[in-house]
Amino acid sequence: MILSDRYQKIVTAFSSLPPIMVVGDVGLDKYIFGQVKRISPEAPVPVLEVKREWETLGMAANISFNLQALNINSILCGVTGQDERAERIKKILAEYGMASDGIVQHQGRETICKERVVTKTQQICRIDYETVSTLDDSITADFLRQVEKLGKKSHAIIIEDYGKGTLTKKVLQQLIAKNREAKKLICVDPGRHTPPDYYQGASLLKPNFDEAMQMVHYFGYKDCPLEEMAAILLDKLSLDMVLITLGGDGMAMLDQVDGKLKLIPTAATEVYDVSGAGDTAIAVITSSLLAGASLEEAAWIGNCASGVVIGKKGTATVTRDELDSFYQRLQETLGK
């Protein structure tokens, strides 16, 4: 467990960090909440009596939202359509004092929206509106120019790949190469279907277990223990650090400095909704590393932040007070 004085030093530094650039697939999350009291006479499906609806920032935009909740400035860059959903994303950003000038709009795309139908106890279904085709050359050029223009003040970049077409091979390789040359921290939350060598040269890669195994298979290896899996990714992708999330089993991590696999247990005490937990984790881990944390310390803090948000309904964020309270409870629990 991260020691109290180190935890305090790292999270206190959050508010004075330089802006973190967030690049990736941007979307809108919508929730339709209600109560089910009967089954439809038309088909064997539940009838939802709608009580409330709300919208929030989704995908890479949710990372910026998480950073903002912790008083960390961010620069959000992504591509949307020129439609009503894109305007709602910009409106939400403005409501929270967040800039939208990194959003490039393209008439030929549909702004991604994930619409979830939920009750107090479960998610009934999810409805996705999306464009998954890759960006054309002209939009790619516009997007990269905007990223380069806005990223000059940042010291770190989070690349959030949902595989919806924004992060092409050209975009990823140029982002990583330019930021590596500038000696910036580059943290990647990878896409499930993106060839792993597109992430060559990143500082940190944060796959889940299944994604990590797919990457190992891509490089011609068979199933192998966690330590070997992490070492393969570290070597083949020229990474500084790799962190593999293990769901209820916690996190495994390996870096070039220590060279030994480390495991930490999950910090979650109550699981209500895992939506967006990965976004929260990468946001807080990157911020912690930028604030001077070791990989293990950053993982513990990110673990605590994820523990907060999965106890909430829907895509959520964590505040500094919530993070401190969760850390204190976890420290007391592990101390017994």
C-alpha cells in the first residue's frame, strides 16, 4: 500500500500540474433511468417507466472530465460529426469550463453516442450510434495540426483508443514519435483491435488481461504467465512501463527501472457500475506519474480512484475529497 505521506504529496501536486493532453475517440454518454414493473404484452421484454434522463461526456472526453474533477487542466482533442450530439458535447464542456477547440468536426461522420437504459439494479440494454470508419487524409491532417498546435503547453499525453477510427496508424505513430522526441510522458489505453505495434515507443501501455494476451499472440507467442507477458510487451513495443488491469484481481505492472513484476489487489469494495472505470484509472495514473509517483504508487492511486467510480451509477468522476476518503478507508482496512 502506498504510504500516507507519499499519497498526500502526489495528489496535492495535482492542482499545480501543467495541462495534460487527451487524444482519442470522443463521444456522448446518455442514460435513461427508470423502473420496471411489468412485462410488455407485445413481446417478452420489460417495460421501463422513465423517471430521469441525463447526458455526460463519454470515451476520451470522460478522461478530460475526470481530470477536471481533480482540478487538473486538460486539452481534449478528438473528431466528431457536425450534428446535434456534437453540439451537446461542446455545451457540456462549456458548462464545466472546459475548452472544445481541440474538437475537429467532420460532416461525413456521426458523433458517437452510447445510450444506456438502466434501472436501480441493472442495465437493460445499450444503444450505440457511431461511425467506425477511419479518418480520411484531409481530416487526419487537420486533426494532427490542431493536436500539435494545442499540445505545446502539455507535459503528458493520454491516448485513449476505442477503435472508432480517430486513431489511425498515421495518427498514433506521429503522436508518439513527436511526444517522445519532446520527452513527454505518453500513456496509452489501447484499442482491442488495433495492431499493438502502432503503440511502439509509448511510455506506458495499460491493456486489460485479454488485450495483453491478444498482443502477445500478435507477436507470435502462445499463452504465458503474467510476468512473461508483461516482459514481451515491454520489449517488443519499446515501452518504459506496462500495467495490465486484472478486473477483480487488481493490477500487474512491470517497468524498465525495476524489472520485476509487481501485483496489487483491487481496491474496490462495492461494484455498482464499471462504466468509465478504465477512463478514470488512466487519468489518475498519468497524473500521478506526472506528479512524481513511481509506477506502483500511481497504480495504487488509480486503483483507489476506480474504486470510487465503480460504486457510482453510470459514467462517473472522482473528486479529491472522495479520493482521500476512499484511500483512508482502504488504509484502515488493510491495516487491520
